[in-house]
Amino acid sequence: MTSRAKLLTVLVLVIVAAGALYLNALMHRLRSERAQPTEASARTKLAEASLHAQNAPQESVTLFFPSNDQGVLLQETRQLSLAASDTDRIRQIFLALLEGSAQGHGAPIPAGAELRSAFLAADGTAYLDLAAGALPLFEPGIGTETLAVYSIVDSMCYNIPSVKRVKFLIQGQEVETLDGHVDLTEAFVPDTSLKPSTP
């Protein structure tokens, strides 16, 4: 074997070894990213359990889930032990939407979304401060974003009478849009044009 052939063989072996190391690191990263929704789901269940009022009777809650193919919101009734404070109720409704539909409707919030804090102002504006790590929060597109936003807004306002409108913040900051579609600079009031139909 010539010295040139030996050099090429060594070079090929080095490239193959580097590729194997890179592939191994990539596979490890993908496995850890796949585990995150499971961890997020577990955190959600723990957070939801901590918000349940002890010994409180269960109440019917109406949640609105997007139906992107029909362009409407679909109602779904669920039993929850609602907390005494409106702020905790806001978190409970958010977590119930995050948990997803029990009837196979669309999910307004991705599994990895995190509600950093919630605050209800005296004028009835509920501020939802979402973590940036879950972005994009909504599926891209004006129609899907609109339905996802109003799924949250309508669910909050329907179930918590003191909530009149909802304002979204990301990492404590106001943002203009998500993916350049829905304007998030103003608070949202419920949209009656998205007439929910009972499934």
C-alpha cells in the first residue's frame, strides 16, 4: 500500500469516526427533546393538582377548542374543583386547555407551553404571561392563530365572570404578533362571531 493510499485510508477513518460521534450526539439530543413534552405534561398535572381547592365540590366548566377545518370553536364540558381566587381559576382554565380535548378537538396550546404567571386587573383584564420557550405558541396561519387565541379568551371569560378580556404577554413583555398574524398589542374580548356549536 502506497503512502498516499495509507493517508487516504486514515483520512476516511477520521471522517467516519467524526460522523459517528456527531450522529450519536444528534440522537441523544433528539431523545431528550422527545422527553420534554412528557416532563411538561407531568409538571402540568402536578400544577393542576396543587390548584384544586381542597374538599371543594366539582363544577361544570365549559371549554372551547378550535376546529380548524370548520373554522369555529367547539364546546366541551368538564368537571373541575375550582379554586376560590380568580387568579387560580385562570390558571386552572389554562391548564385544562393545555391538557387538551377529551373529545378529539384541536389543541389551542402546545404541550410544552408554560404559563409563567397570571394576573387579574381591577378593570377585568386577565394578563397571561407565557414562557418564550414554547414559541411558536399557536400553529402558524391567521385562521389557526385566531381560533387558538379565542379558544383561550372565550374559555376564560365564559367561566370566570370577573374576566372581561385577556391580554397575552411573552416573558413579561408585550409582543406585536406571533408569526406576523394575530395582533397581540391589545387585549381580546370574547368573539361571538365564532359561534361555538355543541359537538
